[in-house]
Amino acid sequence: MSIVVGYLPTAAGRAALRASIEEANLRSSKLVIVQAPAPKQRFGRPAEHESPAASAEDQELLAESGIEHELVSVHPDSDPADAILDACERVTAELLVIGTRKRTPVGKLIMAPTTQRILLEATCPVLCVKAGYTVDD
């Protein structure tokens, strides 16, 4: 069986990756990383993203974990929710891990469409990890 993680180059994406590595270790599972492109700029503000150095740290963390993994890149014009849900179905995922971030009071009323679709349509358990999550050693 496999664990699927929705990964973006953001704090929430990094938290999801760390949690998925921990879960894959606990379950002796393969990891399928569905990597969406960085979020586009919205409302005239740059989208949240992390530096290329942070992505390199994530790659190093994954390599050091020794976990068997597969990287699935999402085309910029594709729907990330479709790609994540398709990956779950393709590998018969035992768990899906996604990252979440803090929202404003108004933002809490309206969940991000990708997150909402994943939570409603996933056929496996979904673990939502907050952006500040770290693994305790």
C-alpha cells in the first residue's frame, strides 16, 4: 500500500511532506508525492511560496529518510485536486496527507476549493497537517 501526499513549495506543503514521511516510516509504506506548481499570484499579492533552498531541503529530507517514493508532477493547467485524487485511486492509497494554513475569520467560512474537494471525495483517510507541524525526534 502507499501514502499519497499533496505537496506545494509552501510551509503547509513542507509540513505535509514531513508528516507523510513519518507515516510512511510507521507503516512501512511507499510514498507518492503529488507536486503541484507554486500557487499563482492572487489579488495583486505574490502567492505564498518558499525559496528553492527550501525545496532542496525537502529533497534532502526525503533522500535521508530512505523511503521508497514516486514523484508525480501536476501540469500547471491541471486541477491539483484531480491529480491528488487520481493518484490515490491509482495506488489504492491507505492514507492521503495534505497541508493546511491559518485562515482569516472570513477565510474560515470558505474552505479552499482544492482542500474541500479532497476532503469530500477522497476514498481513503485524509490527514490534514497545519503549516507549523514538525516531527518530534
